[in-house]
Amino acid sequence: MFFKFFSDLRRLDVPVSLREYLDLLGALDKGLGHYQVEEFYYLARTILIKNESHIDRFDQVFASIFRGLEAVDFEEEIVEIPEEWLRKMGELLLTEEEKENIESLGGWEKLMETLRQRLEEQKERHQGGNKWIGTQGKSPFGAQGYNPEGIRIGQEENRNYSAVKVWDKRIFRDLDSDIELGTRNIKVALRRLRKFAREGSADELDLDDTVSSTARNGGWLDIKMVPERHNAVKVLLLFDVGGSMDSHVRTCEELFSAARTEFKHLEYYYFHNCIYESVWKENRRRQSRRLATWDLLHTYSSDYKLIIVGDAAMSPYEIAHPGGSVEHWNEESGDIWLRRLVKTYPNVSWLNPLPKDRWRYFQSAGMVSELLEGRMFPLTLDGLESAMRSMNN
Amino acid sequence: MPFEGTDTYIATDDLKVSVNAAITLQRPLLIKGEPGTGKTVLANEIARSLGAPLIEWHIKSTTKAQHGLYDYDAVARLRDGQLGDVRVQDISNYIVRGKLWEAFDSDVRPVVLIDEIDKADIEFPNDLLLELDRMEFHIYETKTTVISKNRPIVLITSNNEKELPDAFLRRCFFHYITFPNEETMQQIVDVHFPDIKKKLLREALQVFYDLRDIPGLKKKPSTSELLDWLKLLLAEEIDADILRTNDPAKLIPPLYGALLKSEQDVHLLERLAFLNRRERAND
């Protein structure tokens, strides 16, 4: 019973174990959630899912399974979309005039073919099961003013369902750990870095030491105090600003604001594309107020954890050659400076806001990653967690 | 009797299913969600609607799992020993009951709230695995075992400060309280302020959701802030028209202190209001 549901969840890396599966069966045995699909959905969710970041994946699997769509395959997508569906949709959406237009564009068949392709792409991207057509700004359908919301292909096949089901709303999408990176999520990830140490004035009773000193004292009380524990991690953040990074400003701001409240010792500086002989703190006065990178290396001790945020998308010359900088003449090449940083700060990682699969389009990303001994991570929650883990070692 | 929400607490369908599943299958229910969405209040309301006693155990960063079971008051025993008190012979005189023991000993099925479990040490949930599973524990000093008379309904809240261990999660049911939509919010406000003027409420909710949509706020106002704010609006008898006003000079909602808790957020809002005003001036 529900075994496919269960195994599909596991296939999408939702950590459900036999225990949860049996729990669900047990709950059904007790008569919970039997009579309504919605209630069953809530019940399955509360029992099988233990973390809000998995709910979105759960919703997708649920949608695919309980709509009788057995053909969903997450690896190789072969979905047959019946022609009538497409035709019906086209008729529904297009005016006579537009249909004539279509004829001139290559005919109905051609259009159907395109639509079919679109839908298949769509399915793939949603990892199956979702029958909604998203906003397709570029598609001919979109241009002809059809509102994609609320139209589901194959409506008649699923007469029992009303238009939007809870799991189709996918309200938990933002919480999926692969996607969103809100301030709160970043904080959770950054907390991995916490390291408590005793610091400051001695104001806590050290019981063990007190007992042993009292014993050694022949029974006279000898009270020993220790300082309270604090988060003692020090973080140095270097941000790439300007140029190609402009589109990532928001993500970086969120990272920054999360980091700021999380660490007591947090220092930040900016650079452009690659780090050369100086960095700056105020972007507005970057020309007048700069800090020599040498001073940076000498000011912040090597127990600082260095986090560099940048897309590492630049010309290879900017890293490898003296004078490669796009802004000024640099005496020493970027890779020399990067090497110095890595040498001074053994706990270093580079966070890249570009999705990981796009790094290979930039030779520079590979070069930087190599300089950092592979410690370049995507700026997603999972990437951030791997980065924190690598820096804690 | 299933839990259906109460006259002061609006439970959404998914929350009801979760609570009832946890009650029926006698599993702890782990509740997460944005701060201020009523995680802690939930336990209160469940206890009230079931007519069960509520036992609250608030967790701090120094709380140990042992504290919930029992404490051995060695200092009192030492003092009594020196004074020659006869009680000192019986070690059970110095065993102090914890919250869970209290719950296990209750004659009617109680509701136990373990509040903000993520505040405690990382080992805390692991130390409670067996206790929550079997609802019993062993006292080493007196060599007795305490077994629950009635399996309590256990609610656990977390603010996500720490990841909870898998073994612990596997024993719990889980529910994530999402931020209520406008319809639910209206119901929530209705139960709290039944006589609030319809118009005022509509305008206030509008202001509230607009405020939540402002990007970059450090702490978005949540349900509890909204309720506080409405209380203030009612107390000050603010008119609905003032809330709706498009007067550029008054773009910041009145009594905004109840909604925004961080100085930076207030600054952000003021700055936005200023920009907005300037744009209008240029028009």
C-alpha cells in the first residue's frame, strides 16, 4: 500500500524510513484521514515529513502519485500528452483570428508540436507530476494573451479534483533547502560555524575545580570561577561588488545581514572581480579609502575564517597576469594574492552565487576553485552548509 | 474527542489533522514555524479544549534532559547530614521531581509542552529518546522506575536554531505552521477582537500585509504583532480613514512601534516613505 509513494519520496531524497511508513499505515488503520484526500494529504505530511525543507518535494510526489500519473519518471521523462488535450486547450485559448495567424506560422500541427514540447520541458523542470503551465513569456501562447493560471491539461481525466489542490499550491517551495536562501535559512547554516569558548570575566562557578581544590584544601571551601562561554568564531567576509555581481546583490545582502547578527567578530571588505593589492570598506569612497591587502593579512590573524563571495566570472587574465585587472594596473597577479590569502587563512571558502552547473562556462571559476583547493561552493543552503562544514574541520 | 480549535484559537485543517494524529497514535508532535504564529499557545489551547492539565517545560541553553526527570538535591542532604536530621537516611527525601515526572504521575492524561527545544544543548533531544518513547524512566539513586499512568500528549516547539537529530525526529510527528493567509487572519482577529469595526479591520489588515511585503525587513511582523497593534489601534480609537489615507506625509502607519521591532526596520520604512513622498512631489 502506497509503496510507490514511499519509494518515490526516497528517490527524491526525502529521508523517510520504514518507521514513518509503518506509522502512516498505523494511522490509517486507526481510521485517520480515510475519507478525504485532503485529510490524507495532511496526515501523510505530518507523519512522513520531519523538516519544512522537504515539504515541497513531498507535495510534488504527492501530486504525481495521487493523480494517477504513473508514468512519472524522474530520470528519463517520457510523457505522452494526448493530442485532444492540446487541441482542446488551443481551441479554448485562441480566437479565430489567432488561429489564422497560426496557420500562417506553419499550421496547427506545428503549433501543437511546439506546445507539446513546451509541456514536456515544463514537466521535466518540475520533476514530474505538475501539470501547470507556467508563465511562458516567450511562447506564442503567452503572446496571444492566454492566462496560464487555472487551466490544467486533462481536466476531464481528473474530474474529482477541484482546480487547485493544496499540494499543487506548493506553498512550501520557498523552504526547500536547494532553492531559497532567506536570511533565516542563512542564519541556520551559519550557525554551523559556531564554536563556543570561554572568554571574558570569570563569573561562573567551576564546580569540578572547586570540589578538587576544596578537597586539597582539607575541606575548606575554595571557590573557583571560570568565564562564561561565548561564540568565539571570527569571520572575515570579502565581497565581490559591481559588474556581473550586481544581479546577486540581494542574495549577498541577505547573507551579510544574517552573518552580521550571527557573529560577534565579523569584518567585511569589498573587492572587484579578483583580489589584488587593496580592498575597501565603503563602496562609495572606494577610490580614496582603501586598505592594502598586506595590511589585511597582518591585521586579521589566521584563526579568522575567510569567506569570499563572488561569481568568479572574469577573464582568465584578471587572475593569471600582472596588469590583468579591469580597473587599474596591478603589479602582482590575482592568483598570487589569492594564494597568499589561502596560505594565511587555512579556513577559507569561496561562495559563488551562480548555479553550480554554470561554473564550467567560466574558465576563471575553475581557476579560482583550483587556487582554493576546490573549496568553492554554490550560494544555496546546501552549498552554504558544505562550506561551513569544510571550514569547521 | 478530536481537537477542533477553540473559541480563542483558530486551527487550520492541516494543524487539526496533525494534532489529532499525534493524540491518536500517542506520538510527540514537533511544531515549527515563524516566530509569533502561535506555536506555544497551541499547547495551551489543546489542554483547554481537552480539559487536560498543561505542564510546561521551558527550555534554556543550560537545561539538561535530566532536569525534566528528577534532580538529586545533594546540597540539602549534606546540610541535613551535618545537622543530624533523620531524614538523611532516606535518599528519596532528596529526589526532586521534574516536569516529566509530574506529567507521568498525573491521574488524568496531561498535555506536556516542551518549549523551544532547540535552545538546549545538541544532546538534549537524544537524551530524551527513551523517555518519550516509552514514557518511563529510571531513578538510579533509589533504583526505582517511574512509569506514566497516562501517556501524556507531548508538544515540542522549535525555532530552528539547531538541527534536531534524526533519531529524535523519527519518533515525532511534524507540523510546520505557515503564516496564515488573509482569510484565516481575519478569523483569528475576529476571535480576539469580536467587536472590532469591520472597516478598521480591513484597512488594518491591508496595511499589515503591505508591510510584510516590503523587501528587506529584518523581522516581518507576525500574527502576535498584528494582535498587539490592533489592541493599540482600538485603545487609541484610530479611525479607519487614517489607515487608508494616501496622504504622502503620513505613509508610516500610526503606532508602528507595535509592528516593527527593530530600529533598522523602522529606518527602512521611513526611508521608503521619504522616497515615495519625493516621487509624488516630482509628479
